[in-house]
Amino acid sequence: MLTLYYSPGACSMASHIGIEETGAAYVEKPTLLAKGEQKTEAYLKINPRGKVPALSVDGRIITENTAILTYLARQFPQANLLPADLVGEAQCIETMTWFSTIVHPSYQRYTRPERFAEGEAAQATVKDMGYKSHWANLQEINSLLEGKDWMMGKRYTVVDPYALVFYSWGIRGGFPMKELAAYTAWKERMLKRPVVMKILQSEQNVLVKAA
């Protein structure tokens, strides 16, 4: 049995879309960050780091979007969520790792500067640098999509739902997303996928309101 722990609006949306794309049966376990549910004793037994997403596979826990999405794609190959060749698969993992280690933290510095510095002056600097670095990352995603249907080329992969997280955060964070023509055109293709819309609507994502 698969059980997905997620919080609407968080980066866990990537794994939420990913598991739905596989067509596999699973149990949804909303863990609301706004209410601190990720810090409860019960959830810390699932993920001691107090983060989402987490995927329980018959009681064995996988955390981090990159690991969860790679597992899902390999476990359900009929969904065709990874390239068939090893280099292409490695490039997918490479891109998701960049999302988790560079793109995500840059947004956090913009929205949660208090986590990275003490004092108003230092936090203001962190926030400003976070905005600039995250905008640069969004521009890089845009450049990666130029001339492509999907993040990795002609084939939809697990990288695509992960990239959608940052488009939605861009809207939420007030970034000028419409200036990113390739990223915005790709977003429109994503919104045409029934599975994507199902999860966006269930999480009441800003992209549903902005569509």
C-alpha cells in the first residue's frame, strides 16, 4: 500500500501529481504545514526531519521529491515517466536535484529570510538576494524549456510536475512570470493534463485561480 503525506501549496505537489500520473492506488494523508502538523509526534515518526512529502511503501518511508518521483517512475514503468535510456534518466535526476538544492532554497530565502539571518538588516539583504537568485533560476528554467514541449524534451517526465511547483510559487511570490514565455506556454500545456488539474484543484492551487 502506498501512502502519500503532503501539504497543499508545498513542494510536495510534485509527488502528489507524480503518484496520480502512475495510476496506482494510494492513500492521501494531508499534513498541513500552516497548522504545524509536520511537527507533531505522530508525523515525526514518519519523517523525523518534519518535512513533506513522504511516501510510505508498505511501511517503508521515502522522503524528498527527487527520490519519491524516481521511485514512482521506476516502480510503474507503464506510466512512461522517465526516459528509456540511462543517460536520459540521469539527466532527469540531475534536474530534480537542482530543483531541490538550488531553486527551492532560493525561494525560501526570499520568503523566509528569518531562517537564514538574524536582525532586520541582515534579513532584508537575504530577502533581496533571494528574490534575485530565484528570478535567475526561473529564467534558467525558461531557457531550458525553449524549443521543447516538456522539461526534458518531447516526453513528459516526473521532472514536469516538479517544475510546476516553481511556476505556482512564482505567481504566489509576485514574480513577473508572464515575461517567461517558454515557461508560461509550458504551464498552459500542463494545465491541459487532466491529472495535473485534478491535483491542482484538490490542493486549491493558485494556478487554478490564475487559469
